[in-house]
Amino acid sequence: MNVVKLQQSLARKALYQPNHRFDDLFSLVAHPVWLRQALDNVLAGRPVWERDLQRFDGDRDAIVRHLTAELKSGNYRPGPVRKRYIRRWGGEQRPIGLPNLEDAVVQECVRMALEPLFESRFLECSVGFRPRRHPMDAVYAAQRFTGDDLKMWWVLTGSLPGVFEAIPHRRLKTILRRHIRDRKMLALLADILGAGVIEQGSIAKTGSGVVVAGILGPLLLNLYLHELDIAWWERYGRLSEAEKAERRAQGLGNVEMIRYGDRFLWLTNGSKAFARELRAELDSILADLELEPDRGQRPMVHLNDGLDFLGYRLKRLFSREANAMVVLVKPPPVAVTRFRDLVRAMTARDRTAASVADKIRQLNRVIRLWGGYYRYANVTDEFTDLSSFVHMRMFQWLRAKHSNVKARRSVRRYVIKNYRVEHEGRATWGADRQVLISMRKLRRHGYTPQICGNPYLEGGPVEPVLLEQTPFPVEIGPPDRRDGDT
């Protein structure tokens, strides 16, 4: 069995036969080669499951033989998932489900079978939690739609808090049946959704949410919210250029959509009154899907006032250099503030137990994560200011760490003599081959969109997308205390 070739075949059939309902998918899930690939994916993606592997004495083939027998005999029953939370933008906690190793492998098998065909049917307006996509793809599209060519300056913002626990299983199963005919696969999916979650030591079984689906959660979320994408497509997305021009001639606006998981934008070049009517239409669609939007968000904004989306701030303003109105993409002030607060916490006077090399390693990780996320934006000024800020905080931390130097010796002179180094033509701090990097030196360039249709059609391996590996930069956690800090 060639897994890549079979996934390419599924993707191609779903693309050229959009109404086809797939049969005989369960045989893939129960095949030893498919299971072994899923097991390798799971263990490569989350080292936490390495502990479960010890129950099989580290023998991966033993796990594959066990699951193959359980699935083919019909005795396999998924257990409840452990509910955990990851922090996201705004301090909100996003739930994720962590199954045991065997259930994770089966869920990964199902994902490997379903994702290729769903990727052929998802719309390009959907970006989040999909292979070979980046949050900047959504931001780049927003910047393009709000430029002077399309002039979509009125924006309806949408967020669906708690949607991972709110999706009704009844409707989700109905949607799955539109794509899948295989009864065994549908029964397996029903068992996974009905397995329940473990939270605070008790097992709860509910009729809603995709947290219980574990690894399948992001894919099932996109499948359900694909109904929202279709609602936009049938009303506005499928219009030809001639039909869009006719609408503009009639004083009506055109509408574009961008969705990243449970966050989305509807952008229009219509009037403010048209945007208000569009808001009511959008709320009606969400109500039909049994979803409740975040009422705390501004429901409608003009780009001149600024728009926050996926941790970026988009704003239309006058540029002296271009002598025209332009749309800039920058980190919002709250992201900069949180970065500063995190660095202050990591370099506080009461956190000097760590070695200098370990502290530099921690700071470099944060710099690379935060700077790597924003490196495609207009961040020259922010990177310059934050580089100086980190450099000064590290200097103050070094002085606090060596505050017990005898009075006759200058602490400042001691720190500069022992830790100041030259790196890439500039002065910085270093110790034991660890050098504090500068955010200004991070490679920055204009963003090239990665959206390329269904990657499974290319016939190569496709890396799975893990929900907890796609954080926004403001989700950087508290300093790691494993380095000896107290």
C-alpha cells in the first residue's frame, strides 16, 4: 500500500466528483500500513505519547497488530479524551482533547483518510488549521481586499467563542453523511464523538463539541464551518466579474470572506447602510448553524479606524512616502505590551538563579517566536525598539545576578568585561556559546501567499496540522522554571 498515492487518489476523486459519497474508507483505517504511518505521525507530533508507548515495550509493530485486530473484529471502542486548555489571543482558553495513544492513532488514521477529500471541497476563503497554510495568508488576503483596487473598507468581524464545544453532533453527522457512504466509517466517527471527555477527574458525555474528537477536532471544525463558507459563496462568492460590476452600478456592495478557524471577516465595498444589512444577514446564517458570535466584539469597523485580526493590526492611513492612502499591517499595541511584560518577567531581579546561557536561550526562543510571527508585517520601528529593550533588560538582569561582586569592583564593568561580545557586527550579550540575538537581524521580507489548493493533489507527503502548534504570538506562556529559577 502506498499511502501518498491513495491520498492523492482520494483528493482527485473528490475534486472531479464533488457530489460523490465515499465508500470503503474503513478498510484504509484498519490497514497495517495506514496504521503504522499514523503511529509515526502521532509520535513525531507529540512526544507526550512516548510514555504510552512503553506499555507496549516500545514495540510499534505490537501497537499496529493490536489495533488492526481490534478494528477488523469490530471490538474497538474509543475511550474518553483528557480535556486540556491552551491560551489564545485575548487571554481566552481554547480547549483541546488529548486521547490515549491507541485512540490518537485511530483518529490520525481517520484524518489521513478524510482530509484529502475535504481539502478538495473546502473553499479558499478558509485558511485556519489547514495544511501548508499560515495566518499571514488570511492577513495578506485582507490587505489585498482593502487596497485601493477593491476598496472593501467596511469589515464585519466575527469570532465564535466556545465553538469547539458548541458544534452539535446531530448536524455534524448529517454533514458527514453527505460526503461518506461507508457505514463502518460513519459508525467509527459516531463512536469517537460519543466517547466523552475527562475533566477534573469525571467523565462527561455531551451531544456537542469537537474537543472529544482529539486530533480530528480541527478538521471537523472546518467541515462544520464550511457551511458558513458555502452560505457566503452562494450569495456573493460565486458572482462573476460582470455580475459584481452590475451590483456596483446599482449601488450595492460586493462581499469577500476570510476565515481562520473560528475567526472570520466579511469585507464589503458597499456603504455603511449596506454593511449594517449584511451584519443582520450574517447573524441569521450563524443562528441557522446554531452558533453564537462574540457579542463583545465590535460588529462592524471601517479600516480607517483600524482592524485587529489574528494578532495583527490593519489600518488604512496616509503615507508621505507613497503620497497616497495605504493599508499597513503591524503588531497591535497589546501584543507589543505583552512581549515587553514577558521579557520583564523573565529578567526580573528575583529570577537570577538560572545560568546566563540558559537565560539567553530562553530569551532567544521568545524573540524568534514573536519576531518570526510578525516578520512579514511593517515592523521596522517595533523591532528596533524591542531589540534595544531586550538588550537593556538583559544588562539589568546580569547586574542583578552579580550584585554580590565586592564593592571595590564595578558591577557594570564586570558584566561588560565578562559577557559583552561582538556578533554580526554589533555588541550583544553572550556566554558559553549562547549569544543574545537581535530582533532587527531576523530575516524579513514581503509575504508570498502559500494558498495552493489541495496539497494532496501534488502527490507528496503532507505534514499534519496540530492545533496547539499554531499559536498566536501573544499566547507565549510564562517563563520556564525548569532552568533552576525560584
